[in-house]
Amino acid sequence: MPVEFLGMGGTNDGSETSPRTGPAFDKDYTLRLAKAHEEHGWDRVLFAYASGAPDPAQVAAYVAARTERLEILLAHRPNVSYPTFAAKTFATLDQISDGRLTVHFITGGTDHEQRREGDFLVKDQRYARTREYIGIVKRAWTSRQPFDHEGEHYRFADFVSDVFPARSPRPDVSFGGSSPAAYRAGGAEADIYCLWGEPLADTAEQIESVQRAAREAGRTDVPRIQVAFRPIIAPTEEKAWEKARDVVERITARTRGGTAPLTRRRSLTNPENRGSQRLLEVAARGERFDRALWTATAAATGGAGNSNALVGTPETVAQALLDYYDLGVDIISARGYDTLADAIDFGERVIPIVREEVAKRDRERAALAGRG
């Protein structure tokens, strides 16, 4: 099966290691970064969501109108708009991009962050709402006849949209989470299930949990699996590890005073969401796993989001990614700490190796099937 690569559609040049040098939405940088991904072998970029950040749907439309091939992964929180309104927003964006949209639904793992925009539901209620929300959006994308809905969280009558996605029958739905409630919701509704990078054995267990939830929901298919990493690459192993240690020192320097956005938004030691808790539990077990996984970056950020690193030469990191591909992961999410430069470097040095090896595996499987 083919492999796909997801990068970061950032709106400014800041990261965990350095503050941004311009506004929160730097249009020139945003477009340069998107085009760097498009020109260096990436398939799509993520436009993330945060309560005080630029509206990712507007940013995605800006990028989609100025790129030709690059696909869009748009993050969306159900608490910020009614599902019928959101369905029209997504359909319009899919028209702008000529069918290049995937929507990533975020339930929200931190009560404090959710309450900043008026969401006071507890976590399990949020998952139930997300599942209902996704079902409504899917129906709004595909129904040409008016329909009613009366559920736990939403109620409306006689809705029909006049704008539909360019992609048929609809854009893909992406979802993530590491709790049983997340597996149930995403297993039932997601086309793509997103995980943060963990050791191979832990990742295999999570994949089985997602697939089991899909089967229990009555599906005959299962979601595709995406796994996210922070690659740190250099021409030699020694230089890669020097670079990795420098990254952690810079993260620690920024978080020490409690003034960086990372420390203002969440606890570095007691995260609420299960995914971050899992990353810290892995880090407590050790710093290095498998071929190249390094947990010190996750430990330094309190398991914040995509934070486990893959460290080594391009060849080492590529082989590590192939280990995950062999588990059934066919979408790789990767983001460096110097977002623009690292996107180019990874695109030039790692992506071609992985694609070539995946194509080789596919040819070998096809040959075996032919002989059978």
C-alpha cells in the first residue's frame, strides 16, 4: 500500500525551541512553508486548532488557493460551531481546494483549553458530542434531501445544504485519541485514526484497540492509521544526537521560566489527556526504544502533542519509519523544530528513501501473490 506524509502548516516560525519572529499569522511565511512541503514530496499539511490561534479554516483556504497539489488536513473542534454550519464551511473549502480536504475532528483533551471557548462538558460527554457531530457532518455532505436530527447534543429540522464537497462521496474524516472513549468514537467514525509516536509494541497495541473498536461498531472496514513523530536528522549518528540534545536544552530553557506558550497553556507534569499521559509513561520507562525513538523531547514538553523524536541519519530515521509501516501505519506525520528548514531537509533526505522501500515491498508482495 502507498505511504503518505503529513507535515505542519504553521502560520509563523515559532516552535518549542524558539519564539516566533513575527505575527501569529505571517502570511508570507505560511505560504513559503506550504509550498516547501508541496515542492519536497509531502502529501498534505495540517492546519492545527488552538483557542487563541488564527482560524485554521481561513488559513487553509488561503493556502489552498495558492497551491496546486498539496492536500489540506483541517483541525476542527465541535464546540466552536454548529455541525450544519461546519459542514458548509468544509464543503466550501473542499471546493476551493478541488477536493484536497480532510477534516480532523478534535474532541479536546484539556478542560482548561476547552473552557476558554465556552465548552464546559466533561471528557466523555465531549466524545459523545464529537461522534454525533461527525455523523451530522457526513450526512450534510451527502444528503440532497432535507433531513431532521434530534440527538443528545444537537436538534434541527429540515436542513439541506446547497454546497457539497468536490470530493465524492465526501472528504475523509480524521480522528485521534488514546483513551477507550476515543477508540470507540474514532473506531466508529474515522477514515483515518491518528496516534502519537510510541514504541513499536505500544503502537501495535493501539492499532489493535482501534481496529477492535471499529469491528464492535459494526464496520466491515477499519480506519487507516497515522503516527506522528519529531524527526531530528543529521549526516552522521553523532551529529544527529548532538542536535537532539541541543533541541532538549533549548526546550528546557524556554519552559524553565514558565513564559513560553507551552507552559502557559498546559501542565508539564500532570497532563489531563490520556495521549500525553502515555507519552510520559513511556518516557519514564526509558529514553531510547527500538531503532531510533527518543523520548527526551516528550519528557521536556510534558508529553505535549506530537513530541517523541526519531533521531539519526536520514537512512536510520527512514528505516525506523518503515518499521511502523510494517505494523500497518501508512500515513506518517513529521515535524521538525525549525519547521521550514526541517520540512525541506526531511522531504529531500528521508521521504524518497521511505517511498522507494515501500514501492519495493509492494512489488515483492505483488510477485508473491502472482505466484500464488
